[in-house]
Amino acid sequence: MYYKKIYAALLSISIFALVSCATTPFYVAELTQIQAEELFQNQNDVIQEGHIIKVKNRNAFSSDNYDIQYCINKSFYWPFRIVTAINNSTEQVNINCNGNESSIKLTYDYHTEKNPDTDEFTRESDKYISFVNHIKIKNAPDEYSFESIGHSRPLFFFMYDGFSSNNYCADNLPAVLASFTVKEKNYKVCATKMSIYLPKNKEQPFDKDAAYSEKTYSFRDFLKEKEQVFLILDNENNIFASFTQDKYLMYDTAENYPEDNSSISTTDLAFIIGLYSRIFELVK
């Protein structure tokens, strides 16, 4: 009698599972790249373009083209990692475009962050790895002002989800990764592409609003996205420049900006693009 009751219970569970599968839609999802509408709406004319190149030292700089070149020198990596909030690791970044050269100082700490590639088979000792955090941009000319990237964390052994935490969704596109000020006007650097899972069969019913509002992306995911395009925008979402890992375009928006002391120039944009190319390289 006891075994008959168990058999009956298992049979009921099996029938319930079959009925549930029959009445619940089955979704076959595929990874789909979503792009910001600004990429398709940009009708501005290109006034300057070139490659973005990391060189070994300043002697490799060329002054006869519009390539943005940058190099790293005077690097110092702080060996004592207990106190991270004082940002003792530093480097100097030199940026050159068409003979216009700028120098900037970056400070940052190394912190322990959750490894974005972990799964259930990852060893416990590999679930957290070291990344750069709390990047500060220093020694910039007076007309520039930059916000720090990442957050201050006083001690090394405080775990931090930081750049690997899923804070972004498709509704955020173009997603703001950094902001800065030039001549008292505010600008932002935005990522325009991300990949999310959507039904493979487009005729399958699904909640698009829910799919687009689910936070599945991190800062670092944007930097690893295939053929990512970054935009430099003002607060009114006017597009001044776009750049990828190795190329850039500047638009006539900068040329047509009000002719006063607050105008952003192609020289300003070249400096900004070279600077954030290096910062994104650090974070990635």
C-alpha cells in the first residue's frame, strides 16, 4: 500500500509537469545585439578622422597626420595593496594628434572584484581577481574637469562588484560610461551597443519592455562588446565624435558650435578620445 501511494504521487507530478509544458510557451532565445538609435540618426558631416594608436614612447609620435597616438610613461604600481583609497598607483599618458601634444596623469588602485567569467565549476580561489578601480584624472588644463571612474574603497580586502556588476539594461542605450567638462560645458562618453537574449522566432510573443529593462550588462561588458562604438555627446545629445577601439570620427557639430569661449575644438576632442581610449584599456 505504501509503495502504491508513492507511485500515485509520482504519476501526479509527472502529469502536472506535462500539462504545464503543454500550456506554457517554449521560447528559443538567441543573443541579439541591440544598438542605440543615435547611431542611425546621426546625419552630421565628418570633418576629421583617423586611427587610434598606442605607441611605445613619445619618439614614435608623428605630427603629419590626424591619427590619435598615445603612450604610457612614468608608471608606478604601488606594491602595498592594503590601503587602496589613497590611489598610489600612477601613470603619465601622453597624447598626440597632428603635432598637438597633451599630457595627463592617472591615479588608481587595484581592488579585488568578482571574476565575470566564473561559473559553478570555478575554484573558490579564482572567483575574485584583481582589477583597476577608482581612476582619477589629474593635471589637466584648467578648462577641463573630469569625474572619477569607479568608487573609492578604503581597504583591499573589501570585496567589490564594481565594473563587473550588472547595472545597465538595453533601455539605457546610449549608456553613459564617463562624464567631463570642457570650458564649463558638460559632455559624456556613451556606449551604443550591447547584446541580450531575445526570441529566435520573432513571431513568438514576449514582453519586450521587460526584456529591455532587465539589467544584465556591466561597464566591462560594454568594453568587450563586438564592434563597440562610443559617442561623445553634450547634455542635449548632440554628437560631437564617435570612436571604436582603433578608429575615430569627428563631426561638424563641433565646427558649428557657438563661436565663443565655450566652443569645443577638434584638438579638445582628440585629447578626450585618446584619454578615454587608455582608461577603457585599463578597465577592460
